[in-house]
Amino acid sequence: MIISLAVILAFVAVWVALVPRVNGISQPSVDVAAVAKQVARDTGWKIEVPVLPAGWRANAVRFVRSTDGLQTWHAGYVSPDDQYIAIEQTQGATSTWVAAQTNRGRDEGTLQAAGRTWEKIRRGDKVQNSLVHRGAGPKDVTTILTGTAPYDELVTFAERLRPVTAG
């Protein structure tokens, strides 16, 4: 019985050694531009997408109903140094929606970037930094930049935002 067990264990060890293993998972880039144009055309919103240098990759894009039933435009990006930044936009944002998108972080004041005033919000225990630019009225779009990137990288991201043309 011991010899049988040894033979089986040897067979399993050889099998495990021969089976290739994945060292990492890489997602293909997503086509943010195409979805952004469709969202802009369908909603009439003034949504934005960043124009990023080489090395960045888009890994998520969606237009879904979110907190408080608000339709939310989302696009996620990974920087060359593996920091994640997402842009979240909606029309008529509520304070509950903003809190959900920023993971109920703590207000840390404001800063200026791309000609706008942004609220700085940090959720320290989850390593999440956010910049929030609130629309002035119910028809205006509120923009949130959020992720693991530090504030200076979020500012650079904000400065690269460009309006999407619906055409």
C-alpha cells in the first residue's frame, strides 16, 4: 500500500511539473472611445475621456445604473506604474452617489486642476484617492476621478480630459 501511494504521488508530482502555469493575467484593452461616443450621443451629456500617453491601458468601460438610480459613465485605466484611475460621470449627482463612488472617504479640501476646482477625498484604509468636480445644476455632469493613484497623478489625469463628440 505504501508503494502504491508513493507511485501515485510520483505520478502527481510529474504531472504538476509538466502542466504550464500562468504567471500573470493580462486583460485586453477596451475601446473606451467607441462606448464614449455612443453614451454622448444617446444622453446628450458632456462626458470626457483622457488623452493619455503610451503605457496607459483601458481595462473597463460601462454605462450602468448606479447609486440612487443614476446612470453612470465609467471608464477605468491602469497607469504605466500599475496605479488604477477611473472616471465616473453622471448628470444630477446626489451626495449619496458621490459618497458611494468615493467609498465614503474623508474630505481633504480642494485643489485647482484643468481650470476647475476639485474636492479632494481620501479613503485611507482602502488606499483610494478621489477628485470630485460637481456640476453646478441638475443638468450638469459631475465628474469623479478615483483610484489608487496619488493626488498629483489624478491632477495630471484631470488635465488630460477632453470632451467627447457625439458624432
